[in-house]
Amino acid sequence: MRLFEEANYTLIPRRKIGYAISSLLVLLSIGAILVKGLQLGIDFRGGNEVVVEFQEAVGVADSRSELTQPLGGEPQVRHYGAPNMLLIRTDADMGTSELRATILSTFENLYPDNPGQVVRTDIVGPSFADDLRNAAIMAVLFALIVIFIYILIRFKKWSYSLGAVAALSHDVIITLGIFTIFHGILPFNLDIDQALIAAFLTIVGYSLNDTVVVFDRIRENSLIFKTEPFEKMVNRSVNNTLSRTVVTSVTTLFVVTILFIFGGEVLKGFSFALILGVLLGTYSSIFVASPILVDLQKKTQKNIA
């Protein structure tokens, strides 16, 4: 079954509406990041990891709530392989011995009939955290550079590359902004950590795939409808691929939503980022990448004339 079989929507001629929406979202995101700052996880700011094993299963939410006051801030708490094991991440300014003692004494009060013991303690030092943060930034930037070169080689025009990279950057910036704005508001962890970087790279790949499908149809139609104005031909191409875009996005969104609901506390932030990425990637391939391609093409033609 194909949806939008005979789609003929006026999308590209109304691209200024898309530009306005995208500009507003990007500006809000950048503003939130500048004002509130990126909410980095322990991976990128340094801290301690402690694994505690209990005789019986324990609750994550209760443990997190009970540890917040003695540790001087809300720690990251999740099950570690089994319901009776907890992984606790905190940036509390304590020595290793003091931290272990504080955690164990807190759990003795919370679970008096379920004793626990620390089975592992790891320290993420500031230097290592800086290295991880720099590597994550380089990974995203390198991905965008490689994608720019790939699109340039495949379509042989820099306007295609710029449109694709602009759409990908648009998706990542807005996702970062949403994570920054809603950090501490939504009832799950929205720290920026290594899992989120993996989500960003997944978003980039998904959005790129969607954009390349549209660009391929534009290239095909440019050979078929040679006398048609470029803007009209691009609008035709976007409508041609609309069914595929919507069906792919809906099925992908269905899967990542199930992951968000049933994937457990540790995957909430990751799957939430993927949900945003699917929605933004679909939007940007239609209302960012293709419109930028049209405007760059028009500008190039004017300069030649």
C-alpha cells in the first residue's frame, strides 16, 4: 500500500515558512545552550562509578531519591545486569572510601533487610573526561565533513552537499537544544553522554538516508523534465518521494517509541533522542535540505547570468 500516491502538495514554493520555523527552533536551541549550558554527563565532566550488589532486587527510583541528599546532587542510578545490582554514577566531591561508605550507609537505612556490598568502583578523571568529550565532538564533526564530501562526489554539485549538511546540523542542534531545555523537567535522564553521541550519529545517518532519497529523485527528474523550472521540478521530486518518506518514518518511529516505553531507564534518553531524530530528519529532508538546494541553484544561475 502506498500513501500519497498522487501527492501534489505545494511544498517548495512555501519554503519560507519552513525557514521561519527552523530558524526559530535553532535560535531557541542555541539560546538555551548558551544560557543554561550543555548538561554533560559524568562521561564528559568526570566523576565516580560504583556498582553495588544486593541479596534481593532493589528499586532504581527509590535508590536515586535516597542518595540525592547525602551525595549533594541527583546521581545516575540504573540496574547493572540484574535487578539486584545497581550502577551509581555521581560527581560528588568525595574520596573513594568516603563515597563507598556514604552509599552503603544510605542503603543500610533504605534496605535494612537487604544488605549490599560494593563490587566495583571506577573513577572518570577530569583529563579522561576531557578526552572523551573532545573525541565525541570530533566524531560528529568528522561525520559531517565525510558526508559533505560523499554528497559532493555522488551528485557532483556543492549545493547538494551544503543542503544535506545544513539539514543534518539543523537536526543535531535542535536535539541538543531540546535536551538542554527539558533537562531536569522530564522524568528521565537527559544528560549528554556517550550514549547520546551514538544517538546523534544514528540521527545523522537516518536523516542523510532520507535526504539522499529525495536528492536522487531530483537528479532523475532533472534529466526527464529538462525544460521544467528547477523549483517546480524539485517540488515534484519531493512529492514523488513523500510516500516513501512518511511510511519509513512512521515505521521507524513506531520501533523507537516501543524502545522508549519498554527499554528501561537506561535507554530513555537514547531512545528519546532517536524519536526527535526521526521527526526532525523527516522534516529537514523536505523543508531544509531541498529548499536550500533550490535557493543555492537559483543563486548560482544568477551569478552565471
